[in-house]
Amino acid sequence: MHIRLTFILLASSALFWFSCSKTDQNWTHFRGSQLDGHAATETAPVAWSENSNIRWKTRVKGKGYSSPVIFGDQIWLTSATDDGKEFYAQCFDFESGRILSENTVFINDNPQRIHSTNSYATPTPCIEKGFVYVHYGTFGTACINTRNFNVVWKREDLKCEHMQGPASSPVLHKDMLILHLEGTHDPYVVALNKKTGETIWKSVRPKEFYDPLEPVYRKSYQTPIIIEVDGRELMISNGAFMCFAHDVKTGEVVWTIEYGYDSTVSQPLYWNGLVFVNSGWIFLDNLPFFTRQYAVDPTGKGDVTQTHVKWMYEDEVPQIPTPVIVDGKMYMVHDRGMVTCLDAMTAKVIWKEKLNGNFNASPVYAGGNIYFFNVKGDCTIIKPGDTFQKVADNSIGETVKAVPAFVRGKMVLRTEKNLYLMQ
């Protein structure tokens, strides 16, 4: 009896260890496998420099601000030439940094212009067992087999007038690959069959609201999230001018809120029954003035602007970086460096602290700490809590606009020119 009990306990412990250890093995989307800025790994590096605690460093071909995604022993990135005429998908070995594959996926002889602060390869890929999905906005979307590196399917007909270049990242959900192509003309969302690339549904932003807007105010660069509300799966999509909740199976719009005009970038969040959405620029006297963060009860139908908005906060809300919520507190870093800690349920300010530099990358919670990378590659690490508690400052000495990935106690960091594994 004792031997049998011991065996059961050991087997249960092994199963528990396997299930727990597996959760920190992969990083499948923009801002992590749950798209929430949380890393499952229990430990993460807290000290490094250009010359220390770097396991490997590998040069990345081309230019791109997309973040790395990881599955098993592979890391995938996208990049492109500076002129936007060639688009690459690159695979690296996790343990060594060795380049395993470097595909030229698309060629474009006459690409659209982009904003000087953007790249032609800013959307982050998404990955699952056997396949990676790369997206370059209007320039093309493809599925690549991660075993033999062959292209499974391509779409080059999903067009968008980005105006400032692509940035929205693709999202996998069950049998669908969901893309946001919200430009200055007929902005839309499309769900593709992930196996074939065929269109499942397409939802164009409502003309009665969008046609009266100047074209410059219709564009959006955000990445959606998918939540479950009362047994129904909703895709939360904070487009320009309005936030939309779509039935993810059909594309039907379930509810909306109105808030602003232009260029939503920061991703929605979901915590404790509330959806948190960023408005993009709010304009006063025809000038971009500020952005707002909204908390919304997602159980409504129709226009819920007046009925389901729980709070609105507008003091130094970031346009580009997405906040992260830890233990009921929302931590957001403004593009110019002010960190605000809010109570996520009430928007009460708990503390504020100014960091040096400008910020594009979203903060990540990993190993019990929150990581803030500025554009110059300086990283401030803090301990979440009721006061500002700095753990460490580090610098890699290169431009950083991509969100770092944390798996297996390590950090994968993409800079403008290189890919690093920190330990």
C-alpha cells in the first residue's frame, strides 16, 4: 500500500511538473501566448549589458520592429528591406542562435511609403505546432511549415492604405487567423482559414460612421484580443474612432463605444470582467492632444458608450505601449516615459514615476518583475506593488522597439540589428 501510494504521488508530481514546465516553453503571439504581457516563466534575467549575461547574439537580416515568437527550439522573426521591396521570415535555433531558415516571402516593386519611425515588418508573427503565420499588412500574409520551411499558402490580395505602414499583428483563434487591415479607405477586419488562407468572414467598418471622417482619421494599428462573455466569444478591436466587439465566429458587431479619431496602437486588455481599451489620439482644435484609457463592461449590446463605460482616464496615457495588469494594478508607460500605476477597477492613481527616454515597447511581467524597455535599449525593472520599487537598470546599447519574449527562465530580445538570448 505504501509503495503504491508513493508511486501515485510521484506520478502526480511528475505530471504536475510537466504541465507547469510546459506553460513557459512557448511564446506564440505579440505580448505572449495569452496576449496579455504576462510570461509564464518563474524566473527571468535581471542583470545584463552589452558584454555580460548574453548567451548568444545573432545578426538579423533587414529591418523590422516585430517581436520574436517562440515554439519549441525555434524563434521566428519578420523583417524587410529599408525600401520595403523584400519581406523576410527568419528562423533561429533557440539554444545556439544559429539561423535555420531565411525566406524571402514577398517581393514588392512599388511599396507604399511608411512613417519614418515605423518599419515594413512591424506586425509580430504568430506560431503554433508545425506552422508560423507571418503578416506584413497590405504587402502580404503567409503560412510557413516550421518543419520543412516551405510556404503553405499566401495571400497578397488583402489590401490596405496604411498611410504610415503596417503594425497590427495577426491573432490565431481555433481554426482562424484574424487580421486587421484598417487604413484610410474602407478599413476592415478579416478572418482566414488558417490551413488554407481562404476567407471565413470579413467585417468592414460601418460607413455611416467612417465615411464622414477624413481619411487620415480612419486608420488603426492595434492588435485585438478574444474573450468569453456569457458563453459567447468576443473579439475586442479598438479601431480608430470606435471600439468594436465582434462575435469571433461570424464577424458580427455585438457592441461599440465611441471615443476618438485616429491611430489606435495600444492593445486592449481583459481582467476581472472588464475590457480596457485605448482611444488613440483625441483631437482638440484639429490637433492631436491626448489619448484615453477606458474600462468597459463587455456584456452590453449595441452602442454602449453611455451605459457600459465604467471609467475613463486621460492623464499621460500611452499611445503605443500597451499596459500590463498585475494583481489588480494597471502599469502603463507613456511614450515619453511617465509610468502610472492605477487601480484597474477604479482608475485611482496609486503612484507615478518618470523614467528616462521614449518608449515604444510594451512592458512585460516576467519572473515576478515588470520590464520597461525604452527606444535606446535601456531597461528599468520594477517590482509590482503599492510603491515604485526599482529592481535594476540595464542597457543593451541598441534601438529597441520590439517586445521581449520570456521563456524557460531566459529573455529573447530583438533590437534593430540583432537578436539576443539573455540568461
